[in-house]
Amino acid sequence: MDLAISAIIFYVLAAAALLSAVGVVALRNPVSCALSMALCFGFVAAIFFGMGASFIGIAQIIIYAGAVLVLFLFIIMMLDVKQEEPVSGSHWFCITGVVMAGMLAGIFCTATLRLPGATGGRCPVRVLVENLGEMNLGNKSQTTPPASPASYGGALPALCPEKHGSSDARLLGENLFSHYSITFAVLGFALLAGAVGAVALGRKLHRD
Amino acid sequence: METIWTWCCDVLRNPQWFYLITTAAKLVLVFAVILAFVVLSVWIERRVAGWIQDRPGPNRAGLPLFLLRPFGSKEKQPLSKLLQFFGCPPDGIIARLCRWLRLDREIPTFGLMQPCLDGGKLFLKQEITPKYVRTIYFIMAPMLVLGPPLVAAAVVPFASGVDTHFGHISMCVANLDIGPLWVFAVSGLSVYGLTLAGWSSNSKYPFLGGLRATAQFISYEVAMGLSVIPLLMVYGTLNLQEIVQCQADSGWTLLPLWGEGMSLQRWVLFLPLAISFLMFATCIFAEANRTPFDMAECETDLVGGYHTEYSSMKFASFFMGEYAAMVIGSAMVVTLFLGGWSIGFGVDAWLADCSEWLAVLCQFIMFLIKLLAFIFFFVWVRWTLPRFRWDQVMKLCWLVFIELAVVNIALTAVILYFVH
């Protein structure tokens, strides 16, 4: 079995990410849970880096690890949450949880296994990573015929530090602001509505 | 000898080994420069503070000459012997000048030894970990403060590239295409250190300091990210090396005086870029937790802030982390707005024509000079402005900077639309 170094790195990082994700649920101290989650985000970002999607990886760190999770931590500390109380849950509670988790896992597994090219333990996104550099961005020659579904899969792509281009950020930006611009704007408004709702809830009511 | 040489050449010819070896060399260089600059900026801080407050500052920590005695120097005053050797009269002008410079007692270092001695003192002090702290996080916090700035330095270019006959070397540890984002992301992680230090100390004032630090850090990170967008729009790339190359070819961001920089469109864009510079520099001050924004460690209401309970080397880690953040912040300002390594006025291209290694050397020195100048500016502001109030700091960020940054982005977009 010949494993490329990038494949080894991928598996190590994925295992670490899974372990720290388990830590989020299993650890008792809320602050440890939050830090475990930060670690998990870091490993996921590292996997993105390994696949050449450096922009998504760095966005993961800036937004999730750098801002969202710090706010979590901030609130946990402000409220000074002590040890989590052991849940004296009923059986129904457990059974519902297991069923929900099983369904979610089923969705993910089916979606992953149905991807074209995901046969025989091969990486289904290889074709994306390899074509990232060659896609003619901005030029009108986007009509290159897509690779046939059979050739989508392959071994994990090799790491090539000099080759990872800005095409990642550029590709994402061009897709987001052309194909998906309306979706993007609608999502922005949804977030704005959320923020306004939070302000409305958090506002002190003046009684007089 | 011959075989060793050919073996070295073979190793270097392998692109992977070439990449590894050059990267390791650059890594060591950058790490050494940053640590040296941390010490140097502490010295600059104290000397400039002394100068501004009309007192000498630390100017005396020279190497005393009695240290030479174990090495066989029998003379009590080597200076008089030296003067005799050159035939100078013992009470002439030269001798008096030497005595005024204290050359008869010590080898002068202009106080540069002071930070080293302080470091030694902190290293030798007793380490006290209070009983009531949360130990693991208490130990982890200083590491989380000192680590991120050192990692963030990886993308800052310190010279242009060199073409050797084994391959191209870009003078920047990791020539990532997401340069500024990498710096923001990684240096943003040091907020964990401040928060955890405040919380794990398990006492009132550190906790308040930690909360303040967190709130301030997150707020100013938003403003900082928004404030550089006009610059990225103008240059159209996220690669710091390319941004600096652009500035070398067509004028620094704040000094477009050569190349295409003389054109009208570039000078119209000067207004949003200047606003962007002011905002970015202010945010860097806030991110580095420096006066006038050092709310997290403001002695008058918080004792020492988040590091109140720390002693010895753990305290020194916080201290070094703060100065490392200041050095990296200055490096970012220099890279984005003041031309990075470029010497300017087309000298870079001329030097590169002569010899690429010479050009790289000159650019490296130029970069260090600019860095020192901006660190001086940092210190100057600290000892000139009084500390803000907490609500003023927050208002400045959320009510002024973020709005101004968004307006600035729109302004740049409009100008770029009409210019092109």
C-alpha cells in the first residue's frame, strides 16, 4: 500500500478533527468543550489547506475560531458556568437523540457515497483540486467539457506548496457574486433580520 | 571535498529538498529578527519614553570592565593604558571625552544591555503559581499569547526574490496567496490567550481585564479587516509579495511618486487609501493592546489586567507577546502602506540589474529601517496620548470606524469604476 505524504497528513488531521469533535461532547468543563471545538475548527481548516482551498481554510479560522468561538467562550465565562450537571434523562430522551443522530449520519453517508467517483475508497473531489489551476477564470472559455463521472475520483491529491494559487479565493468570489449573487444577498438579509431580532430582544423595555 | 560538494548540489537540485532547506533557512532568519526586534523595541520604548519625559532612560547598563580581570587584565583602568599607548595626555580633550562616555569604567552599550538583563532577571525570579488558579489553562495562556504573532510573521515578505541556478527563492517564509488574511487570522488567535489568562486566574481584576481584552480584540478585528479592503481593491491581489512588488514598480501606497504612481488616477485614489491607512494603523494599536487602547491592562482600574497573577517567565511571555504583536503590526503597516521592502524611486530594478543578491540585501536593510521607524512611531504615540475611557474605545470602533470603513469601500469602488 503506497500512501502519499498528503494522504497520511489528511488521515491524521481527519482523525484529530474527529477526536476533538468527540471532546466537545464528552468533556465536562464547558470551557474545555469550547476549546476542543476551536481545536476541531483548526484541524478542519488544516484539511482545507491540504486540499489547496486556502481561502476557505483561512475563513474558517478567522470567522469560526477567531470570532464566533471567542464569543462562546466570552459568554461561558461571563455566566461562569460550573461543571455540567449529569443529565438524568429519560429513556425517550436517549432514544430520540440516537434516532436523530443516526438519521443525520445516514444522510451524510449516502451523500458522500453517491458522489460520482467515490468508489473503492477514492477521493471524490480530486478532479476539482486538479482543475483548480487550469480553469480559465474570467475568460469566456468556461465551456471546457466536464470530466466524465468515471474519472472524477482518484487518490488524494498530492500537496504542492508552490502550485496552490489565488485561484481558490478568485474562484469562490466569482461564483459567489455571479452565479449565487441573489442567494448571497438573501442570506445576508436573513442574517440582518437575525441581528435586528437580537437587538429587539436584548433591548431594555422602558416601563413608566 | 569534491564528493561532498556534488552531494550538496544533488540535494539542492531536488525541488522538494531545495524548498525545505530554503524555507528552514528563512524561518530561522525571520524568527531571529523578530526576537531581536522584541528586545530592541523594549529598549526603544524606554529610551524614547525617557527622551519624551526629559530624563535619560536606561543608558548605563554597559559591560563593566572589571569583568575583564579574570581574563588577565591586571590594570584597574585599561583606558589610561590605552591612552598612554596612543600617546594622548591623561587630561586632554580625548581623555575627558572618554571619561564622559564612561569608557574608563565600562564598555558602552547605550542601555542596550538593559532588556537582556531584565530578561535574565525575569528568568531567574521565583515562579509563583497561586493555589486557586485553573492550572492547565493558567499555563497554556502565555503560550497562546506569544505563539500567534511569531507564526503570523511567516507571510511577511522581507525582500524580493532571487533566481539561483537551483530554483527561485522568494524572500518570505510562506508566499501564501492569502497573506493579509493569514496575519489577521493567526494573530487573532492570541485573543484566546488573553481570555484564558483572565478566566483561569480566578480572581476579579484579571477576569475584568480578560473580558475587556476579548471585547476590544474582536471589535477591532472587524474594523481592521474592513479597513484594508480599499487597498486590496486597488492592487487586486491578496499576495503580500505581489502587493509589495506593485508598490516597488509604481509608487508606495502613501507615496506614489514614481512609475505609474504619478498618474492622476493614482492620486485620486490617494484619499481613500490615506483614510484606510489611518484606520488600519489605529486598529493595529488597539490589537496590540497599546496605550491609548490598553484597556485590558490599565493599572488605574485593573491592577495589572489579565496578567496580574502571573510572575517570572510567564509574565515575560505576555510581555514579549505584546511586543511581538507590535512588531508584526508594524511590519504589516510597512508592507501594505509604506512599500514593504522596496527602496523606491526605481532603485530596486536598478539594483536587481546589478546583482540580485545585493538588491535583496539592500531591500532587507530597508525593510528593517522602515520597521524601526514605525516602531518608533508606535512608542511616540504611547508616550504622547493619554489612555481613552472604555466606552470611548468601543464607540470609536463600532460607531466611527466600521461605518467609515464601509463608506470608504464604496468610495473606492466608485473611483475605480470611473477611472477604468
